[in-house]
Amino acid sequence: MDCTRFTSACNKLSISGYPTIIFFRQGRRIEYHGERTKEALYNFVVKSSAPIVEKVNAVRLNDIRKDSRNDPAFVIIGDEKDELQKEFETIADSLFSKTRFFSASPIAVPTSLRESGARIAVFKDDAFFPYHGTVEGLKRWVMAERWSLMPRATPTNIAEIGSNGKLTVLVVCTELDRLNQSSPIGIFCEMVGPDLLSSGFINIMVFNYSTYEFYLSDDEPQKMTRASIVTWLNHLADAIEKNTAAAQGGRSWPIRIKRMIYELYTNVAQMFATQPLLSSCLFGVPIAFLSIICYRYTLFWDGVRCASILRCILLGFSLARLHSTKHYFSICSADFTVDRDEFYPEDEDEDYDEAVEEDERAHLVDPNHPKNE
């Protein structure tokens, strides 16, 4: 559907990114967030259109076991309607578009699985692992076991892999030598990328997705062997259980600020490395305009300050003595109130007034007047 033409329908579906893939099943909306590859899209459509819990026979179960190397599957044995069956169906209803769930009769499963007494098992990595836990722990077990031995970690599934309750062991490699050994503490994932391989900084890391903490080996990547990696992982698992392992990273505010600064620096450096001319224009033009504005602003205020100083000097030379009771002077745009009594005491004023009156009286009196004689 072209969202540029049918905007109202896209707004009704709350579509914000493109391309968006949505599968509708009996009025239920299932949105796809995985990789945009042909194989991944095909698997999503097949799982979304298949039954939530598919009933299979012995032949189909054998095919499922062969495909379990890359696509694990959960099987419940029997048709008993108990709490375990209801919990299994509830989990399948929430994960059927990502993981396959099947139901088989006791005679269709392998003899060793039937003799183990387990009702639920997971087929993965050319083997099966029965579940002997409780009903309450079934969902946690399914979330942890629905991945293959070493899935490929991508930006689209790293969050789901890290939210399975285990530590994530990220291995950067070109060729994969699988060791079929399960662990309740960690899950192994491979990361393939030319940038990671050429950096040579790390080739194995234990990552805790819930806390963003990670653990690195002290050995050099070029000198690591299979035995040294297994030994380091065993020691690290023991230290994590005893809370004595020193982790790096985390979600504290100093670490977040450092991570933001590092991401900003790497993004800008990558921009200049790939598109130097465009990056120079992108950052140079705003900086040039800002520099011009700051320069003009500085010149303006320098002129204002010079004019104020000159005005103060001129006002200082033009100050005059005022004969009022109080005189007000404005110097450099500031008002100062000066009391006349501070400069002219009352005694001096009285003497000055008497002298003035005598002079005026002397001028008014005529010495040649008859009365004055």
C-alpha cells in the first residue's frame, strides 16, 4: 500500500516507518521487525500463516529435527488438557510468528524422549532437550531456549537475544567452529562484519543486556585458543555467580554521557571521512554566520561603550553649581542625589545671608538723606 496516496489508512494503522510489513491473522495484527532479507521474510510469512500449535506425526517430526539446527522448535507430547497444556498454548499464541510449536503423540517421538518422562521438549542443534520444570517456569525456559546454539546477532534481534535472562557472549569471527555445550548462564552469538574484524580490538565479549555491562578477556585476540576461551568463560561464570566479577560499562549517568560524546564524535568523524565537502558545508556555513553575528554584536557594543564614555566626559565638564536645596546630577546615565548641606553647612549659609542683607541695605540707604544725617 502506498502511504503517500492512502494517508488516512496509514494513519489508522499507526505506520511511522517504511517499509512496514504487517501480517493480519483473523483480525489480529502481527508486525514484522526482523531483517529485510528474502529468507527472513519467507519464514515470517510461513510461521504467521501456520497453525499456532501444529499436530505432527513421526515423519514430520523427523523433518523438524533436521531443520532444528537453525530453527528450534518446541513439542508437547500427548493430548492431556492440564495446566501445562494451557500454559504451552498461551506461550505459543504469543510467539508463533517467531518460533514453531508442535504437538505429537507419544508413539511419534523418539524412544529416549518418551522414556525421560517429560511432556515438553525443544528440538535444536540436531538434538532435543526435555523440560522437567514447573508450569510457572515454562515461559522463562521457552524464552531462553528458543535460540539456536549460536545465532547471528543483528541490530534487529539483539534486544530479543539479550532479554532471555542469560548473559550474551558475542563472538566476532569469520568461520564458526561449533561446540555443542549448553549453559544456563550464557548464550553464544556470532557477529560478522568487516569493520569489527578489521578493528582487531575484540573478538569475544560477554554482554549483559539488562544492565549494559560487559566483560572482556585479558588475552590478546591473536593468542586466544579454544581451551583458553573455555577456561575464561568458566572462570567468569563462577565469578558472576559469586558477584566478584568486575564489569565494565553500565547505565550510570557518567557512562551515558561518555557514550553520547563518543557516538557524536564517531558520527561526525565518519561524515568527514565519507563526504568531506558536504560535511564542511554542513558545519562551516552555520559557523560562519554565527561568527559574523558575534562580530557585529561586538562592534555594536564597543561603539555604545565609547559613546557612553564620551558623554560622561562632556557631562563632567558641564556640571554647574545649582542654588536649589537639592541638586541632581546625571553621570553616565546614572542618577545621583547630592544634598546641598553636605557641601554648604548651615552656619556658612547664615553668615552668607547676613552679609548679603547688609550689602543690599547699604545700597538701599541714601547717605545724603536728611534722616540719615
